[in-house]
Amino acid sequence: MKLKLATAAFVSAAVALTPLSSEDYTSKIKDCPGYAVDSAQTEHTTNGLKAHLQLAGDACNAFGEDVQNLTLEATYETKERLHVKIYDQEEKHFQVPEDIFERPQFEENEALKNSSDLQFDYTEAPFAFWITRRSNGQVLFDTRLSEIPSYSEPFDANDTSASVSVMPNHNLIFEPQYIQLSSALPQQANIYGLGEAVTPHYRRNSSYTRQTNWSNDEGTPRNTNIYGSHPFYIENRVKDGKSFNHGVLLLSSNGLETWLRDGVFQQRIIGGVLDYYFLSGGEGENKPADVIRNYSEVVGKPYLPPYWTLGFHMTRWGYENDSDFESILNDMRDAGIPQESAFMDIDFMLAYRDWTVDQNRFSRLREIVDKLHERGQKFVPIHDNAIPITRNESDAYDFYTSGHEQDVFIKNQNGTEYIGQVWPGYTVFPDPYAENATKWWTESFQKFHDEIPFDSIWLDMTEPASFNSGSLNGMGPLAQYQPSEVTSWPEGYNNTISGNSGNITIDGDLTYKQQSQQSPSRRQMLSRRMGTLETVDNDLEKLTFPPYQIHLGTPEEFFTLGHDTVSANATHENGFDEYDVHNLNGHMVAKMTRDALDTIYGGNRSMIIARSNFVGMGTFSQHWLGDNYSTWMSMRDSIKGLFQFSAFQMPFVGADACGFGGNTDEELCTRWMMLASLTPFYRNHNTHGAIPQEPYRWDSTANATKTAINTRYQLLPYMYSTLYKQSVDGTPVMRPLFYEFPTHSELLDWDDQFLVGDHLLVSPALFPNVTQVDAYFPGDEPYYDWYSHQKVNVTDEHSSVTLDAGLTDLNVHLRGGAFMLLHSEPGMTVTETTETPFNALVTLSKDKKAEGQYYFDDGFSQFNETVTCVMFNVSAEGMQSRVEMNNYDIGQPLNRVDIIGWDGEPPKSVMNGDAQVEFNYDADSQTLSLHSLNHMLNESMDITFD
């Protein structure tokens, strides 16, 4: 069926803007009057209050007409959670619908007004509110003008938007396309979150931060808007040697900026309402993880992917044909490097069209996938968001034709299909709000699965990404995409001197040379070649160029809302404008994909490794950190991404090891393969035209990778159970050290180490040409080296310790008090690994105790349906296990337990009930070892040391 064409007008592909001057911005907002409470209309509800707000003076109409009448609702939902919502009385402004983001449930309880951890207070004229922690009187969020510093001069920053960093007026401003709210902050505030963002530190810069939320295909440069939107932060305050943490979520899908200047937190939203959740983290002293658990009650618990997804995954963009693809799989196996799954980028598609296979180049793809399955491996293809249109009568593409007939694509305002440009050329974009969209999406995936039985889906470009601005007419010529030469290299590698091998040495000489190098831009990485662009863009001024332009792009850039994405004035079947729901697109497409995969797999768990994301998406999808770079800085930045998404309740996350954009080298790839081995999602992926970076390409990388995967596969019970626990109660998997030691000032912006769960501490090498790393070992518990079992000599918990870090060495330590259940014989796949007995490694605490909680299921059935949970406890008196749930037959026994840190006399005998247990004691390593236990974990255990 031919597409109806609309008249078109030319628009440039990338429109750059000029921000307001500080004088112009100041003149617009300085006289805004704020609001006053109409006390006669204030209503005390069971769990809080509801009030009417009126504009307090002459309208300033800063970026539109001031809304005259607002409604305020303050609701004590639970002891730890306070909900504050301010919206237009007529409720015409967009609010995130309940069927997209289900609000947390709560019970009516009038007593919470006086017993909640948090207290809501307000002044009537001018209206302002503040939130106080009852237990110590700390004011956590404060919109009173008297408490907030004003700034009449912009901050001196290398940022094209620094001119609007002035803050002359902190009154509430509420207009259809501009809402502003400010709160007081302590000086040098400890703010964490506000993602998705790539930043120098997990802790945000309280002197100057401008964080934009507008999902975009921008690569991973620092300090810009990228793929996801999570306007949530945790603040850590230390008072009298105690840490008090709280969290704040603004639930909004509209474009917004969050600004931090000394003493000020300010949000500027270009639509919608103010919908805040305040989280106490508990009544008194607490830790950031307490707040993150509170947050999980708002956004939902994470979806737990199948056990096999914890294996090592391998791919690249640029496989020439099925023989090339298959040869890499065979080379990995011949090198003895375990590979759990083969991901596959867009190479296999016919003309880059979704749900198709190029039969000229990949005619044997089904055969290769079947062979993977015979080996116990998996196949995960990429799926891009955009759907190519048919160009003429002879062009057959059934997936577009059926979607067009079912009316499932985003529209222009005149009712024609919105046409963008992505890899296959002219494309349309699924409308997740269309009545038939999920049905069409599911049927399309089912047809493709019938052809190629994939095991999960890699979901890309769902921001939604488009290579132009505006809707095209679909008629002009487009040059075929041609990848260009990749010329960038990691910091310190100069290919003009050392060639293109990436080797760490050439003829015995180090290739590292001290130099500075910029990360490649997204454009340099991909070199897209586009033809003439024509556009259909009605209502351009109101939505595409709103009165206040949030900053899009890197600090040096300033783009329109439609830059590299669908225009904000595109429309959806249910009447939504893209302007309001743009940040939800990745969320909604992933949700459709979850419905499709649940249908295909009969409700069994699968993985959706998605790029674009939104608040609450972790309940059905996972995330990778996007198109990173083959640089040392990008490797360091990946750690902050792990922290962000564990806090955002999307803990199954990881970066492309060795880097995606640019060429890697031997040293960087070796270090990164080790670091990534202890992150939840572990994958190596690189770009078209870059040198190969499979781990067998360099001997050092191969050896380091084998050791790293061996460690990872031993630790799979621990990693899976830690992820399982977050899916149960929201406890974060990936943690900076300050989560556990929040009063340690030296750790507040320390990102060079990370904890996996409670007990596993990783201290990677993050810079080129180093053989040592500095690491902290805080607290009063001992730390033990994973490999040697030696105790770390710590003389001052607030000072770093220098550790050796050879090229193939990753420093991994266990905190005292850990019971680490291990797979005893790591195999070439996760399935092979799970078919071997268990061992355990126990690290005694200073009190000579250890414990661990482990979850067991079949690794793929519906979450928490058939599970066994076992608690292990060790002390100087013995070792016990307690089966808390016993619905899954674990199958493999526990055979051996090594208890390290046993510095006293060994026991005379070890008894398991009436049976003696074989044991030996090594005084040099202070290790008590129990042998030949053959204990089935579905049964309780009670071993005594006499």
C-alpha cells in the first residue's frame, strides 16, 4: 500500500540555538509573584491536606501565561514516604498516566500526620513549603525564599547555557510550558543520581550542575542528556558523626533541567506538573541503601533476568557474513574462553530492516543459531526502533505493510505518518499508544522467532533516534550508509608511531606515550551519510521551539528538541503530543517488547537489554550503558553508570567492555575485560571499522579474561542471589564504598572501587601504564584477597593502601563476615558451570562470624514462583544452614568449605550430627577446610566444632 504524502518544507538537519542572555532570562522571571494559599479552601484529608493556590500578584508570563489556580496535595503515604503534588486546577497539563507508571499503593492512616518520619509545613503568602526530618529537625527540602541564595551573575562555566544559571527569583512559577521550583541545599551538598548522565563523579558538583532530561542518541559524552530520564537523587548529610540520607523523585516525563549552585537546587520543567516523592530512608541514622529500598516501593522492584544472562556475551558491529560470524564463535571456543551468548548487531538484516535476514550474506544464520543451542549457548539479536517504509510498488516489506494497515505508527499533526531517517533509510516509528501496536509488535517478533529462535532481545535506538530533524516526505534520494575509517585510539596509544595492532609492546618497547586525546564524537564514530531532508512540521513554534529552551547536547552545543529524534510536535493515536511523552518512548517500546517475549516464551523470563529508559522501567527491562568509547576515561565513567542504575532499580547493567567507539588497545582491553567481569551485564562489543577486540586477540587479554571469567562463574550464586535480593526488597547490587561508610569524607566522591553486594570489593586499574592502584579498606572488619586468601594489612581505615596491579591482575577482596557459595568447576557455559557441586569460601568477621543468604530456582521460570532460599551461618562453634523456602530441588551438593581468618586453635573434631567431618587446618593461611560434605542444600545443616 502506498503512503499518502504530505506537502513539505525544507528544514535543516541539525538546528543549533543560542541561549538567552543572563539579562534576558532575569528580566523574564525576576518579577514573577508566586502563589498564595486560599485558606478557606484548604481541606484536611485522612493522610494529609489539599489546598487551593492562587497567583499572588500580577502575572509575569515569563515563558507563557501564568496559571491562575493550582491545587496542592500533600499526602503521608507511609512512614518513610511523603507525596507532594502541585498541579493546575483544571488538570489540563500533562501528567504521567497511571497505566504507564502505576502509583504506589498506601493505606489510609491519619496517625501518619504526626508519626511519619517526614513533616510537611508551608507558608500561605507567598506560598512555600519545606520538608523536615522529625527525628533531628533537619530541613531536607525548603522552598522558602529566605532560605535560598539568589544569584544575579552566571556561573563561570564552559557551558553555552551558563548564561541562564542566574537565579534571581525563587518564587514558584507555573506556566503551561515553564515550571520552576527552587529549594535550599547545604553548602557542598552530597547529591547523587539525577540521571541518566555520564559525569566525572557519581557525586554531583553542587557548585555547578546543569542536568537535562530529554532522551537522545548522543553517545556517552560527559555532562549532557543521553538515553534515559531518572529525575531522582539521594542526598547524604552528616551530622555529629552520623549519616542521614533521604531521596527525592520528580515524576515527570516532560523535558526538564535540574540546576545545582551552592546552596540551591532548582528544577525547570517545560510542561506537566510538579509530582514529588520524598523518601526518608528510615527514622534516624541510616545509609543510602535504605533510601534506595524506599525508592523501590515507588518505582517497583527490578525484573530478574534468567541465570544464563550472567554469562559472558560477545559481539561486534561489522560481521561481513555468516562465515565471518561463525569463525569468531569457533575461535573463541578454540581459545578456551567461555562465551555464553552471541549478540548480533544490524549486520544480519536485509538492508537494515528489522525482523529480516540477508539471505545472501547470512543464509546459514539459522544453522549457526541451532549449533549455538546445541552447545548450550544463546543468541541475542539487535532490534532497532525505526521501521523502514516501502519505496515503490515492487518494494515488499510485510512488517511495515501490516503496521501501516493496522495504523500503529507515530503521525504528523495532519494525520500522515511521521517519516524519519535511520539505518535502512526512510523510516516510521511505532506508536506504543496505538490500539493495535502491541498486537502487531508481538506478531512481528513471533514471526521472526519462528525463523530465527532467539533467546532474548537487544533493544536499540528507542529514544527514538532519527538522523534528521523533522518529518520527511520519503521521496528524496538517500545515500547508502557507508562506514568510515575509525581513527581514534585510547589515551597514550599513538598509531602513527606504533601502528594499528593495539599491542602493549612493539619489539619489546612500550607503546604507551603520555598524551591527551579527546573522545571521538558520535558522528566521528558512525559517519552517517544522509541525503536531502524535507519536513512536515506544523505548530513548530509551540512544541519544537518552546518559549524556554532546555539545553540539549554537550556543554559546547545547544540543539533543538528535535535534534536526532522525532519532532516534539509529532502525535500519538491517543492524542498525546511527543512533546509530553518523548522521555517515555523507550519505556513504552520496552514494555511492548516484554509483552511480546512473554508471549513467545510462555511467561518464562528473558532479557531485554535496552538503551533508552525511564523511571520504573527496571520492572520489565534491563540496560546497557550505551555507545561508549575505547578510552580510559570511558572505562572510569562506566563505574558511575553502575551506581546510578542500581539506585534507579535497574541493577542488571553494564558497559561495552574494551569500549564501543574507536579502536581499543591491548592494555585498555585487558583491564576492561577484568573490571567488567564483576558487573552484572558482561559484554564485549565494538564499532564497525575498528580493529578486532575479541579477548583472544592478545595473549595478555586472553589470559586475563579466562581468569576473570573463572572467578565470575564461581561467584554466580552470589551475583544471582544479590540480584534476586534487589528484586525482592530493592537493596542495591552495585555500590560505591560510601554507601556502607557514609560518614567517611574521603569516600564521598571516590569512584575508583565498587562493591558487589555486601562483601565483594573490586579495585581495578583505571589508568594506562600503571602497575599499582590505591584502594580504601574502610571499617573495622578484615578484608581478604580473593586469590591468595591473605588478610590486607590496614593501619588506617581513612587512608588508602597501595596494591600491586600487574597487567593481568584484578584486585578483588572479600569483607569479613561473608559466606560465599561458589560453583566448584566453571565451564564453557553457565549451564555447564551449574552442573558441578558447590564449594564455599567463608571469611570470618572480627567476631569470628559469617553469614550468607542464597536463592535457588531453575533460572528461567517466573520470578519467585518456585524458589528455595537458604541462610548460612558460621561461628567459632559451628556452621548451620536454614532453609527458609523449599520449593525448588537444588540438585548439586555442597562438598567443601574453606573458612579463612581462623586464627586460634583448630577444633579437635568437626561433627555433622552424629557423623564426623573430614577437615584440616593450615596455620600459615589461617584456613580451616571441611571436605567431602556431600550436603544437599534443600536440607538444613548443623555442623559443630568441638
